Amino acid sequence: MIKEWNLLRVIACLSIVFLHSTSQIGLATGFPETEYYQLLRTILCYATPTFIVLSEIILANRYPDQLPEKFWTKRLKWIFAPYVSFAIIDALVSYKLSPGTIDLKQMILNNIFLGQFEGYFILIIFQFYVLHYFVTKYKIPINVLIPVSILSMIFHFEILDGNFAFVQDNMGIFKIPFTAWFGYFTIAYVIGKHYKKVSSLLYKHKWFTLVGVIISLFGVFIFFKAGYTSVGSRRIDLLSLSITISAAVIAWGQLIKNFKIINIISNYSFGIYLIHWQIQRYFGNDIAQYFDSTFSRVIALFFISLVASMAIIKIVSMLPFGSFVIGNVKRKKSNIKAFQQKVA
């Protein structure tokens, strides 16, 4: 795996864990009476789209012309099966925390088919797989697809922000269709397909990538001050933030050494994403009681849930069925080395 991809995956993963730490501490002890706490949480929402962007960058780089044989089999085993596992686990945890108030069977079905838990991004990634299949099979011009995809996102968000009763009553469902994420796909597809050229260009102009991040952050700030204060990934201003952060990490990540800890967290990132939320839900209230400030509570929950998630992943990966729960973390070094030589 290319080292800057691992770095981007780690940064996105840790951002998500940190975001959810601020959420759980806020729910446990109350959110601080400052808008900048919410602004920080809004900015951290860039992380889930970045995860999705990276998945398509890798896909477009590896398979620019067509998907290989057994592609779907492997994704169903190591991505969709863990999704289903944690859809059930999430429902069980919710039922345990709020007994008697939840229809367990209905919640499991909603989680699996409607993505009504933190693993919803996997449904989006699978839609990207389908999009990738059609784009490569039918040679759809990407210069046409980019404006269409961005316009579809804008239209989708306009519907979400409108006063349509059906939309408001089913808001959870409307975060799943690919049209809300289409722009991420097309931009990531271009980056991945032409990765050597793009990465070289970004490296050459690496200081400008930081300028891009600053401008994008300012854009989020402007939207926030204008009243667009929702904390979630379905924000049009996060498109530029996710892409510019991805570009900056790709550029500057080429300068960073291939640290073992980055590779480990990257390898565990999928499982961390699925597990940490459940750990935080269970222990967030208890951890908060041992600290006096919001900052110390958030930091403590962040590190405890991260370490606990990695420990659980390590244990579960040793089980015969472990990859069906937390994904494939036992990747063959020979396959990784061969891939690195391919993209070098």
C-alpha cells in the first residue's frame, strides 16, 4: 500500500474517533456553551467523506479499466459481512442501553438495509463500486460526469434542506443514495486513475495544497456563521474540505517515513471505525466522571476507545471467523509488496 494512502486513512480514522469522543462527552456531561466546539465537530465531519474518497482513489488506481474476477466475493466477505455483523451489534448495544424501548428486530433490519448506524458509509462505498463498474465498462467521459455529479449533490442537499414532509420524516434514508456523494466519486476517480501524475503535481505544489485547506476551512466557517450549523457529513462545504485535505496529505505524505504505527492503525482502521462507537457508548459516561474538564474527558475517551478497539481487533482477528466481523487485517506481505512495485 502506498504510504501516503495509509497516512490519509489514519488521519481520517483518528478524526472520526475524536469527533465521536466529542459527541459522547457532550451527551454525557452537556455540550460546552461555545459555538466553536460545534464548529470543530463540524470540521471533523470531513473524515467520513475522506474515507469514501480514499476507497475510490485506490479502486481507480488498481482497476482503471475494469473490475477483476472475485472482486465482489472479496468485498462481500471482508467489507459487507462486517457491516452486517456490526449492524446487529449496534442494535444489540442499543437494546442493552435502552431495554424495553427498542424493537430489536426492526432496528436490525433498519441498520442493515437503511444504514441507520455509524457503518452507513459502507453502503455508500458499495454504490461507488457499482458506479466504478459502469464508468469503466461503458467508458463514460469523466469530464461530463464531474459537473453532473456536483450538480446532483447540490440538488440533493437542496431537497434535504427543503420543507418536504416526506424528506423530513425519512431524513436518515436520504444520506444513503449516491447522489449525495457523487462529486466525491468523480474527483476520487480522476485522482486514482491518474495517480502518478496527480501525486507528482501535488508534491511539486505542496505548499499550495495547504492554502487549499485553509481556504476550505474558511468556507466551512462562513457556512457555519451563516447558520448552516448541522454536525454531519452531508454538507456541501465538506466536499472541498475533504478533497483539499486529501490532496495535502497525498502531497506531504510523500515526505514522511513509512512508520510502523501508521501502517498498523491503517490496517486496523476499518475495524476501529466500526468498534470505537460501541465502546464509547458503553463507557463514555463512566470515563467522563473521572475528569474535570471537557478537554480532558474528550482526550481520555479518545485514547481509551482507540486502544480498546485495536485490542479487540487483534483478539477477534485470531478467531476463524474474525475477518467476517472486523474485516481482513491479516494481509499477506507479498501481496502488499507486489502492489507497491506495480504503482512505483
